[in-house]
Amino acid sequence: MPTKQGADALAWVIAFIPLAAVLLELALARPGGLWLVVFAANVGLCYRDEVELRKAGYETKGMGATSFFIPVYLWKRSELLRQGKGYFVAWIVSFMLSLSV
């Protein structure tokens, strides 16, 4: 079974993907050119996170469909695990910062 830290680590990676993507785009001199890759990475990591949560014994029914809406997924995840909304807020901030670059 995944540890709590391991499961949360993936949620934090998801939270900072928008900002990391912008930095990668700037490094590659391709502003906005990786949006499809970034979207696929977000969805893939949300799916992987859901699988890990299911393995840990959480009932994740209905969460898979929200993986296409990353902030909704992170919100539902925090509700399921009865955690704070830190990674949800971090994703929102990361996304807003990514739009301002």
C-alpha cells in the first residue's frame, strides 16, 4: 500500500505542473507550444494518483472523470482524504502564475 507521503507527493507534483511547464517552455523557447503535453501529463498523473489511492483502500469512484479538470480532481481528492486544500490552492496559484509569464 502506498504511504501517505508518497500519495501526497504525487498530488504536489500535479499542483506545480503548470508552473514547471512554463519554465520548460521558456527554456525550450517554445512559449505555449507544450500545452497538449502538459494537459496529458496532468491527466495521466491524476489517473495514476487515483490508482494509488484505490490501492490504499480509498473509494475513488467518480474521481477518474474529474482528472480532466485538474483543480476539481485536487479538491475532490482533499475531501476524500479529509486533508487541507494546500495542493488545490497551489495548483490555482501555479496556473495563474503560468498565465502571467
